[in-house]
Amino acid sequence: MSEIELSKNLASTEADIITTLKTIRDYIRWGASRLSEYKVFFGHGIATPLHESATLVMYALHQPYNLDDCYLSATLTIAERQQVVAIINKRIIERKPVAYLTHEATFASLPFYVDERVLVPRSPIAELIEQRFEPWVDEQQVFDILDLCTGSACIAIACAYAFPEAQVDAVELSTDAIAVAKINIEKHDLTGQLCLFQSDLFKQLPERKYDIIVSNPPYVAIQEWKELPEEYHNEPEMGFTGGVSGLDLVIRILADAIKYLTEQGILIIEVGSSAETLQQLFPEIPFYWLEFERGGDGVFLLTAEQVKQYHKLFLSKI
């Protein structure tokens, strides 16, 4: 169905919906059914149509997502009903992730501004940050942290909260993404602790050593990206694709990290669906694949010693 046909189809039932449905609860339930009926894709941090519908309804009504249940039976005005129906229909027609409609996403329990210039934050690395990377580091000995490919700066900012005494550097190549990162750094009042660099990975970064280097770089193979649901194609391709194999940037990080890690430092990189490809490319390397209680995979850890040990091998694959 074309976008025009879809718009007409949705509009044809709008009057009946607005007349029949009255309460907040009605519209959350209806929105969930509508999203399921039109098979929108849920892969941006909100797992179910009910939760996504609630997010959109509350946003349209200028209410918090955790609004007390006692208000769910409140009757909406006609104007409010129209606003709710409009944003649910917009989600279906345009296939944009919810965060682009609300301009807000949550990562590591922190709020972030997002728009189409950056990927929607959703990395399982949030769980590691909340645990302060234990047991891999002694949090009292973490003084310098580097976040490569920072995007919205969600990982860097979450690290700054987790390690308030540490200096956090964040690196990003995209000018558009840097603009969003600056919004978030200012939003969280971290301009004194967090330094943002425009750089192609390590290239324009001053030489210094880090106790933690963490990265969620572009790691999707080009062909795989082409086959992703439409919602992903509303996000910037630059944040997704890592060449034919998906690992172009990952290998560069592995090859250059040796210069920037302290002796006791750790390197953590998310490679998602390219995990199997990476392990096949380096069968002799004992990547430690991290596990997450809240779901997610494809994140590995190497110690500085291991990065040094396999440095020549990483260089050979560039």
C-alpha cells in the first residue's frame, strides 16, 4: 500500500474513532491495536505496541509516561482526541521511530534529545555503564574514558554520571550528530566534564591514555542494512553501515586502540549482528562476549594486554 493510499485508509475511520473512543485508556488500547494491525516495527527501545502506544498518547497529551493510573479514565476533549489519532497515524504512515516523533529517548535511565540526525539510543552497553563496568575495572581507578562514534552522546553522558570524577572524551565524525551531542551535553550540564571531538575515530584525537574505551560504531554490512525494516531507513545510514563486511571501523579501532589504552585499560565494542563475522575473521582471538540481563548481545571486551598481544593481527586485516 502506498503512503497516499495508507493515509486515505486511516483517514476514512478517523471520525468514527474520535466519536466512539473517549478516555486515555481507550486511546492507548486502540493505538496498540492500530500499530499491530499495520505491522509497524518495534526495535528502537520500546518492545511492545502497548508501550509504544502509551508513549505516543502521553506525548500528544503533554503528560508524563508514568502518569498515575487514576487519570487513565479521564475523558479527552475532541481536540485532544484528534492530536492522539494524528500522531498514531503519523507513526504508521511515515514509519519513523517513536523517538523521532517525541524527540526524546531514554538510555541508562537518563533522558536524551534525539532527532533524525542520530541513531535512536538502544545499546545494551547501558547495562554495563549502570554497573560501572564491574568486575572489569575498579571504579576508584577510572580517571579517563573515551567514547568512539558517540552519536547523541548517550554513552559518553551515561559514563560521566557513572564516573563523576572521570574525564570523558567523546568522538564523532558527523557534523549533524555533533550538533545533537552538544544539545545533550548542555542538557545534562556536563560541559566541564565531557569533551567532544570531531574526528574520524582516533585521527584528530590528542594522544592520551584511557582506562576505558567504549564504542558502538557502525557495524552493519551494507547488504544487511538494505534488508532492514523501513524504520531503520529513517535513521542516518552513516550510523549503521560498516562496509561490505560491516567491520571496517571495528577493525580500525582494534588496530589503533593500543596507543590509547592504559596498561590496565579495557576496550568494549558493540558489533551486534556482525559478531559471528568478527569471530570468523579472528578465530584465534578470545573475544569475551558479554551477557546482559535485560537482553542484547554482540558486545565484546578485550583487555589492554590482549589488544597489545594481537596488535599485528589486527593491523594485517586493515
